[in-house]
Amino acid sequence: MTKRLFSLVAVLMVLLIVAGCAGGGSQQATPEAKYPEKPITYVVPWGAGGGSDVMARMVVDIIQQNKFLPQPVVVVNKPGGSGAIGMNEVAQKKGDPYTIIGIVSGQISTPITTNAPVKASTFKPIAALALDEFFLLAKPDSQFKSLKDVVDYAKANPGKLTIGGTGTGSEDHMCTGLFQKAAGIKLEYIPFDGGGETISALLGGHVQLAWANPSECASQLKGGLVKVLGVMAPERLKAYPDIPTFREQGYDAVFRQIRAISGAPDMPDYAVKKIAEALKKVTETERWQKDYIEKNALTSQYLGPEEYAKAIAEAEKQYTEILTDLGLVKK
Amino acid sequence: MEIWNYLLLGFGQALQPVNVLFAFLGGLMGVIVGALPGLGSVAGVALLLPLTFKMNPATAIIMLAALYYGNMFGGSISAILINIPGDSPGVMTALDGNQLAKQGRAGQALFMAFSASFCGGLIGIIILTLMGPLLAFFGLKFGPPEFASLIVLALTSIGWLLGDNPVKGVIAGAVGLLLATIGVDMIQGQPRFTFGLVNLSAGVPFIPFVIGLFGLSQVLLMQAHSEEFAGKENPYQKLSLSSSFPTPADWARSAWTIVRSAFLGFYIGLLPGSGATTAAFLSYIAEKRLNRNPERLGKGAIEGVAASEAANNAASIGAFAPLLSLGIPGSGTTAILLGGLMMWGLTPGPLLFKEEPQFVWGLIASMYVGNLLVAITCILAIPFLVYVLKVPRSVLAPIIVVICLLGAYSVNNSVFDLWVMIFAGLLGYFMNRFSFPIPALVLSLVLGPRLQTSIRQSFMMSHGSALIFLNRPISLSLLLIAFILTLLPALSAWQKKRRSAPAAEATR
């Protein structure tokens, strides 16, 4: 009796094994269906703790928490060379469905000024998630009450008005270029190493004006250490409804920083689609809107692969123009 | 009196068991991160930050702050024991600390390093408590021209770091300045001397370079000239805590140094864009200037260890003054802390002291507690730490090589950095063999980029006039001191000559 039972169990097991194999074989799983089978590497070409890093860790955490992807996404920081080092590394992973990279406007502009072979458009566009804004700051006791005061002063003293910003050929520098063009003035742009140093220079009176993202100057603004003369956005910000735009004040200058994610060059479309879908879900969560967008006074804007590709192409064209005007593009 | 009330309020917060525990844990993690070459406080705080979002903000910031100053303690351990600075603020500690270890005084060096760190930190916290917000505003007066003049003052002092052969010292310093020009130039945005290598666009990676220059080069020396190390095996026999206590003479020599370096370090820490590394370098130079026997420094003077350690800890505290009262990060690590504070919905800045006194004073009070706990733990660990020196050289050497490789790689996760480290190791080896002073090179490599940028920013501010360096009082006084200090050796030589001249005439 026991013997028979035993053989029955044995036969059943063999059958089960065969059935299992057959099942596996008949499905003929394509990489599309199985993707992602292993963790995805998210390269942040900036240091830990910076704006790109903060966004990356928030995205990864929300994906994990809500299981938007069946595999984890791992953040790897590859800082240096204004993003160039990380970009170069990812550029070598042609066709890799498991490597994505954070992209911000500085990575679009730096390759233009340094004439580097790897550009932001080298990568496969996945999605743009948010836009960051730019404030023009002055000290509260400054003689400048509005952009008009600045322009009048700059016209009377061409090239004498100093304006601080982060880096050369950067977002802040391009804002300066756009403002100069729109108002027909010439300012002396002085680059500093990071937003903290820029605001210090303004507070210490070493420069007369300075650029900052809303999140960079939120505390100084709240504490009355600085005042905002204008925002480069197309319309007033929800978080700062009292701050007039450049356009309102008669200067047609708009600039916003893109915060986006691209894939390795020639990343397969199925991977792009999967990740873009997950990112769209991320931007729709309450946590993203509250803890990321609101806290950093960003503008939420999801662009899918096609729209984002268009945005990058437009940005490259626009940036080349601005940077050429500033004399920063090598001929 | 108001301050006392606030401080009491703060201690009420800081002495809650959970906060004491996390101050201790953070400090301990800081020590470990600091001791591991390549991992610094920036990476440590950045990695820990996301884990703290679920915690109570006060507890979280207490832990992260403890990690930052604990890091300053830890950096000295690997610097003294194996001559690999765990983090860049520890570079100057390695100079004298490792020499002391080679003389069999590792225990005392560590004891002094930890005590100096503690005292430096304590003085820093007291200054922060009493007049932090006020000083933060004063720090703003320091603009590009002042920085340029400060670095000129520091570089003219390199003369004292040169060693026996001044020409070699000048060469080493000049090579450092030239290496500092590599990378994308901040002002023009164009790459210089990168030879098309993307990895060089951010300049010579400093930590891998230093790890090679100090750590790898010493292994090469050990292997190539083993006869010089023969008989020096296990120089440190006694491993007890009491034998690690520095002698009264050591304390007497170091006491003033610690106080002076703490004040200097705190001040450097609150300046925009300069932190513990610059503080340690500058106070080491100051020590070299002001010490009665400057030639002892670099050859195992315990004051050298004290100067660097007191300064870097005080600077890490100083960086909190502009962070809390202006919302401006003074260093890379505090920049990340700022991000964390914003995530918790706390906006550092002028209003924070008024709106969240419990939080601010809790943090400040926790620094007293955390510093004490970390110092006690570190000192108690000394007998175990010096066991490293009992490891036979044949075993230690390959381990050091592995640590160098791991440390160099972990900074930027870059293979290129390994080559930099190995190159720097060879460079260090030859500099050592031909007695070129390594500190002169490191110093100008650290200060060089800032000097160039500050000078050019100043010229942009003044629209091309060099007078900007002279018509600003702080800058002018710094330049005057530099000028006098450069003339001093010539002046004293001239005076000596004049005094001996009549004497020579009299004998004629």
C-alpha cells in the first residue's frame, strides 16, 4: 500500500515537473514581457545631496513603496565635470535597457560650451518630471525696487552692475544672457561655486544682484534677508503669487530648468515605455506632489518620451543661441 | 541670561534618552566613515539622510550633526596609524601623527588627536552658543578679495613648510599650483590641461591623489627600502590606556595650540565655501609660524596633530552658524543637512531661532553631549586601535594597498581615480626619495583653485582694478601681514649682519 502510494507520488511529481517545463517553454517569454528582470541603475552625474540626487532618491523611494516596477532602482552617484563624467559613462552603455541617467539643464548647456561629443540628446529620452524656476534677487535695502530700476541703472552704467550666479555657461548664466538681450543692457556676471556661495556674496554686498532657485533662497526670503525682483517663469508661481514675472515687467525673458530622466543611448522601446509609465505614476502620487514639488517650490510637469525628446531638441537650439550671444561657444 | 534659559531648554531636549542614543550612534558612524579612507562626511550624511525621514526631525538632525563632527575624530585614526588620511581634513594630522606612530608613540598621538578634537569642538560649540548668529553675519564680509588675500598669506607661509632645501620646496609648491590649474575653469567654463580626458574635467581628484601620495607611497618605500624599516617592527609594545596618556610636556606644548586652532578653525568654518579641510591646513600653517621650534613640525611634533584636529572639529561646528542663522551652507556637508532640514519642513534662517527654539537649542545642546560621548568612546578604543601596529609589516603592506585602492575608488566610483592614486603613489615615492617636501605640494593643490577663482572674481567685481585688494580693510590687513612675514627673514638676517659687523670691525 505504501509502495503504491509512493510510486503514485513519484509519477505525479514527474508529471508536474514536465508540466512546469512545458509551461515555461510554451510561453516563449520575450525580453519585453519579462522586463525588468534585474535592478535598474539610475546614474546621477552629480554629487550626493544635490538637486538631482534629491530627486533621484525621491523617485526611487516612491517606485519602491508603491511597487511601480517589479525590480528595485538603484541610485549611483558619478559626480564631476558638471555632469560630464556620469554622462560619458552612460553613453558607453549603448542599447542597455537597465541604465538610466538624470538630466538637468546644465547637462544640456555644458556640452555646448565645451564642445563635448556626448550631449543631452545622445541619450534616449524617457520622461521629464519637473521644472525649476529662477529668481533675480537683491538685498532688501538695495536701490533696486523693480527690474526697471535695474535696467535704468545698467543703461546709465553699462557693464558696471555685478550679478552673481552659479557657474559659467550654467542656467544662471543663461538667465543673465536672456535678461541682457530682452532689456538691451550689459551686466557683469560673476560665477560662484554653488548656490550657497552666490547668496553669501549677495548678502555680503560683494555682488549687487544674484540668481537663485526658489528652494535655494526660501529661508533667506522668509527671513527678510533678500527680496525678489522677478521670476523667469511664463506666469506667476503658485507658491509665490506676489512675485511678478519678467514678462509682466516688460522684459520677454523666460527660462526654466528641466529635471528629467533619460536612458542609455538606443535603449529598447519596451524599456523606455515601462519606465516612462512608472515615472508617470510617480508624478501622480500625493507624496511626490507634497514632499517634492511643493517643498522645493517646483512646477510639476510630466512629459512623456516624445514630448520630452522635443523639449530637449528645442532646449539645445535655444541654449546654443543664448550661449553664442554670451560668447561661450567655441567656433 | 536669556541664553542660559534657551540652553537649558536645549539640554531638556538633548538629554532625552533617544536623542542621547542617536547622538552617540551618529557620532560612532561618523568615526567609522571618517576612518575609512575615501568615505567622507559628505557621503556619510547623504547616505544616511533618506533613512531619517521617518524620524522625529530633532532626533534626525542630532544624529546627522553627530555624524559630521564624529567624522573629524575618525579621520585622524587612519592618518596616524597607517598614514592614509581617512578624509581630507585629516591630511595635516597624518604629517606629524604618523611620524609619532613610527616613533612608537601612536597611543599618545591618538589620545592627543581625540582630546584636541574634543576641546576644539567644545570651544567651537561655546562660541556657537554665545554668538553664532552674530558671527555668521561677520563671515559674510569675507568676499572674493578677502579670500584671495588670505590664501596669499597662507602661501607665503609655505616657506616654513619647505624643509631643508628651499629650492626643492619651491618646486614642490609650484607643481602643486600647476596641478591645481587642471580641469574646467570655473570662470571661462573651458577645460584646461585635461588632454581630452573627461575624468580630469573636475580637476585632479583630491582624495585619491592624497591617498596615493601618503598611503601607497609609504608601502612602496617599505618594499623598496625594507632595510630602513628593519628592526622597527612592533615599535609599540604597551597597549594600555594609561601608557597612551600624553606626557605633561606634550600637554604644555599643545594647550595654547588647541585654543588658538579652535578659534581659527571656527572662524574658517563659518566662512562661505570653506570648511574643515581649509581650517586644518591654515591652522597647521599658523602653528608652523607661531611654534617656538618650527623645525620639529612634520617630524613628529604632537602640537601638529593638536593644531589640525582642534581646527577641523571647530570648523565643523562653525559651519553650523551660517546654516542655522542665515540658511547658507558653509561646507558640502552642511549643504546636504540644509536639504534635510527643508525636507522636514524646517527652514533654517533668521527666523529659525525664534520659531523653533526647541529645535535649534536642542541641536546645539546635543553637540555638547555628542562630542563628549564620541571623545570618550574614541579614547577608550585606543588600546584596540594601536593593535594595528602589531600587525607584521609583511601582512600590513598588502592590506594598506587594498585600503588605498578601495578608498580611492569609493570617492567617485571611478576607475580613473585608481590610476590617479597609483600615479600619486609613485610621485610620493620619488618625492620622498629625493626629499621634496610633500606638504608644500598638497597645500598649494588645495588652495590653488580657490586662489585663482577668488582673484578673478575680485577683478570682475572691480572691473579690472587691482585696488580692490587694497581698499578693503580685511584684505589690506591680510596682505600687510603677508608682506611683513615675507620680509621678516630678510630683515632678521640684515639685523644679524649689522650687529656682527661692528663686532668684526672691533676685532680688526
